[in-house]
Amino acid sequence: MREAHLRLAALEQVTWFSVEAENFESIHNHSAYAAVELDRRGERSCSRP
């Protein structure tokens, strides 16, 4: 999850993404879930001289 977020966030041409992951535990009686979303569609770019 962390690596997917870092790699996608580093790409300037990607304006929006959502990643979800669930890990079904076979030994423990629970699952792990994570979600991350980045939305740059409302951001304005600032050009610098």
C-alpha cells in the first residue's frame, strides 16, 4: 500500500487515484484493510520563473 501510494503520488500526470487492499489472515481471526486516496484535480499549478 505504502509503495503504491508513493509511486503514484510521484507522478505529476496522475491527478487522482484510489488504492484499497485487504489481507485475509489465515492464522489470526481478523483481516487487515487499508485505503488511500489522492485528489489533485482541484489544485492549481504554479509556474515559477
